[in-house]
Amino acid sequence: MNQAQIDAVFNQYSNVFPVPLGKIADALGIKIISTAELPEGVSGSITKENDGYLIYVNSTHGSLRQRFTIAHELIHYKKHRSYLDQQHEIQNPTKKALNRPDGGATAVSDDTERRYEYEADQGAADLLMPTAEFTSVFKSSDTLEEVVDHFGVSPAAINVRAYKLNLGYFE
């Protein structure tokens, strides 16, 4: 799948809330695997195995946290696929890489990995809570729960997004 096709899949669901992450993954041919087998502190990862891609998401985390994790991993696919194809996985630089053929850590600089993680977090926030929609819903909602229900993300994600957009936050 080329970048224009990937972008088209993401754009197809850009005005649907909560964003249907499973449909995006399916359209991209990415399988999502929920597992409790991830190391402590790891929310998820995306790996290339054979000719396909797998997102592993930590099943011990809450469902709203899992949604953000899946969005984060989908952004890695969208933005960092060439790197993913070379390394077989994108993993937080402080964590041991999972499912690598050699079982070892990624052989890239921590700065590169940190930048990719930051980009994936920003991209996930943009995917799940686009600025214009978020601002409108946030300003017109009476409760944090209304915003959480609309976007399908955790209260913490809502407040971080609101803070970064200088909208304040719900208590």
C-alpha cells in the first residue's frame, strides 16, 4: 500500500467519532492482537512479521488507554513504515524490543526513537481528537464525561489535549 492509499484510509474516517480504529486497521491490513503478555510498562507495539503488520496492545490496560495505544501504533505505520520495515518493530527506546528475530533491542539512536514516539503520540492525539472538532466539543460540553464519550479516549488524554490547545481542563 502506498502513502496516498494509507492517507486515504485515514481520511475516510476523519469525521467519525469515536474514530473506528478497528476499521482503519482492517483497511490497512493490520491485525490487532490484545495480549497480557507484554512486558510491564509496555502499552503496545507494532511489528512487521513476514509481509504483514501486527499491533500488540496490552489487554491489562483500560479500554480507553488501549484505544490511544492502537492509534499511536497506527500512526507509526502511517509515518514510520520505512523504518518499521527495516527494524521490524518500533518500541519505546527504554524498553526491550519485542518479537525481533534476534530478541535484542533496536539498533538505532535513542534520539530517533524518542522523536518517533513523540510524533506517534502527537499523531494519535490528532487522529482521535482533531483540533477543530475537539475545540468545539470541549467548549460546548458541560462535563468531562461528555467529551470522553464523544472521542472515546481517557479523561487524562482529554485534559492533556485541552491543556496543549490552551483550552484549560475539566476538574
